[in-house]
Amino acid sequence: MAPQRIVIENCAVATVDAHDTEYASGHVILAGDRIESVGEGRAPGGLDGVVRRIDATGHLVTPGLVNTHHHFYQWITRGLATDHNLFDWLVALYPTWARIDEDMVHAAAQGSLAMMARGGVTLAMDHHYVYPRGSGDLTGAIIRAARETGVRFTLARGSMDRGESDGGLPPDFAVESIDDALAATEAAIDEHHDASFGAMTQVAVAPCSPFSVTTELLGQGAELARRKGVRLHTHGSETVEEEKFCHELFGMGPTDYFESTGWLGQDVWMAHCVHMNDSDIAAFARTGTGVAHCPSSNARLAAGIARVPDMLAAGVPVGLGVDGTASNESGELHTELRNALLVNRLGPHREAALTVRQALRLGTYGGAQVLGRAQQTGSLEPGKLADLVLWKLDTLAHASIADPVAALVLGAAAPVTASFVGGRQIVADGRLLHVDEDAVARSTREQAQRLARIAARD
Ligand SMILES: [Zn+2]
């Protein structure tokens, strides 16, 4: 039996394939969960099994956006510590974060995912590393929220074991023992990780950062990930303070420290990577280590500007990240496309830093590469998963912008008329199809208030 086909036509198409192929007026045919064909002009006639034909006049079709770094739980602690640098911000927020529970995390994950999905994200990730004792099944709550929303998802099962008494930043009551962290991470992989082509859920091993994790947990975490064949994720080289911390504690900078613990490799991606010298970038390129570039969060916390043009020139895989919404209250990936371009043009490469098409590539194919899914998603090519977005560009905000890719990257956040994950539609006319947005808004507010009340009692 022929698979069910969806035909999308009369639209601009940016495939983000290896040649940046674009069609001013083209079509995309979906068959089941895959892309069957992409091309110029209208779709050919006489196709069997067409269940839906979308006249996408006035739209740009792109691969779905990919978010490579986030902390969903922070959705219910937005708007706090708004004028701090990273370390002061963390110290201000850890005591509140240490009081999260399963209901709070589920609501926060729903809020984070809803915001991303309605803004065109089809592959999301959550780096969750706060597991207070007795807080319930946080991993299960996050994965449930991803399934409800319908996005493809990577859970980076985080951990912290370097509390204040070990010279770390988090309070002792917010950290786990090494054995507990590793056992829970392995259980999450066994229960939830799917290695198949069309996987909706994958799990990565993700100790939080050099200043909240011991060398032993980093080393044993890397061994666990490689034994299980899953990816590794952490924060790296985010601030000058972190660099100083690494030099004082380990006698070397963050990249050398990561290399010494087995944390460079093509199965690793790291968030931020702001303070990298030429030899650090060369080490990432040599080992194939990926980067989650988070320009808005880096700006909000005054961390600095990552050297993305130099990374790309060296061949480092780079994707974009929203980062947690306690340091990027909007929680939208569109903003990161734009800010990646703007922020990097303020650096030494000026107008040559990034093009609008490179910004779109970072937010799509680059992200898929960093999450280890570039064979499956991140560009519109026959045989890949049908993860794509129809952006409406014919209204007031965008109708007079000459180039549709420039309209998407530089213009206002474009409305999403439709978003598909594996051929299944998850957004229609800017609204989520499988989750009640208004109910999510209410429950996130309730849970944020509950968390604030509990934290105020401490
Ligand atoms: Zn982060």
C-alpha cells in the first residue's frame, strides 16, 4: 500500500542541504514520516495516496528548528536575578531550584516545549541536572511533556556532585552522590533511549559543569555514555570566572580539563564555549566536538561572545541553544537565529561574521549535527524525516522584505502556519494541536507561585 502523502506547494523552500538549495516557488512531498521529494514549481500530478494538499502561497518552508541547549525547569523561575553575572545568578537561584518537584518540572517542561514548538522547533532538548532528594520522577515528567507536545526530543540527564563543601557552587542539599547520579542516568538510558532512525526520544549523559561536578563524575559519566552508545553533554568555557576556577583547581583551562577527562569527541557537544583560544578551537575541530551557541543567554549573563565564525572556519559543528529561560526569558529559538548573527557581527569579523543563511543553518542542520541526528533531520532532502515548518511571510511584519530567508532571520518572529514532526502536524496557525496552551499557561503560573512560596519558607 502506498504511504499517505501530504503535498505542500506554491511556497519558497530553503532546503539547507549541502548546497543551500532554494526554490523561489517550489514544493515538498511528505510520504508517511519521511520527505519523499523537494523541488521547483508545483508538485507533479498523478500521485497516489494524497490525503492533503496545502497551498502554501506566501510561505517559506524550512527544516524544523533544532534547540541544542535548554533547562526546562527554569520556565517557572523567570525574571529573577535579572542583573547578575553567571556565578552570582547561580548562587541566587540554586536555593529556589533545590525545591522543585515533579509537578513543577512537568508544568515547566510543558511551558518550555510549548513556546519552542509554536515557534518552529521540531527537535528539542532539555539539560536537566537538579534532582533534589524526594522530588519524584523528574525525568519521566520531562519526557511525558515532550510526548504530549509532539516534538522530537533529547533528554540530557544531568547531575551535580560538587557541592559547596567540595569547593563547588551549588549548595550541598542540591547535589547527588556519584553512584546515585550514574545509576539514575543509566536507568534513564535503559528506559527511554531509542537509537532508531525515527527516534522521538533519546537520552544523553550530562553532568552539569566543571564547577558543580567532580572529576570522577565527569570521567565515569564519559565511560557510561560510551558503554551505552549515547551522547555526552555539558556546559563549557562559559565565563571568565569558570576559566579562573579551572586554572585554580585543576591547573589548566576548561578545554584541556575536558580533554583530560575524556570529554572531547564527536559524541560530545558543549554549551556556550565562549572563552576559547585558538588551540581550544583546534581541539574541538580535531575531535569533532560540537558547540551549542547561546547568544541571548551569554548576553543576559554578560558572559561574552563565542567565536562562532572561527569555529565554523575550523570545521567545528555548531548549533543554537535557547539556554534555560531563567537567563533567556523569551524561550524562543527564532531570537537565537537573529542574535547569533547580530552578536557575532559585533565581534572581530564584523559584517563577514555570519550570513543570514549561515544563521538558518546553525538553527537547523547545525543543531541536528550537534545532537547526532544530521542523517535523519535538519535539512529538507528525500529520505529524511518529515520535520519541517511553514512560515507565514505575507502579512504586515514580513510582506515587504525582499528575501524570505532574511525575513525569517532578521524580521519579527514569523507566524508558524504549520509544523510537522515525522509527518505529524503539531502546530496549526500558531497554536499547538496536542496541548492546551491556555491550560499550560495557567499551570506554569500556579507552579511558579507554589515554588516561590516554598522557597520563601527556607
Ligand atoms: Zn545552560
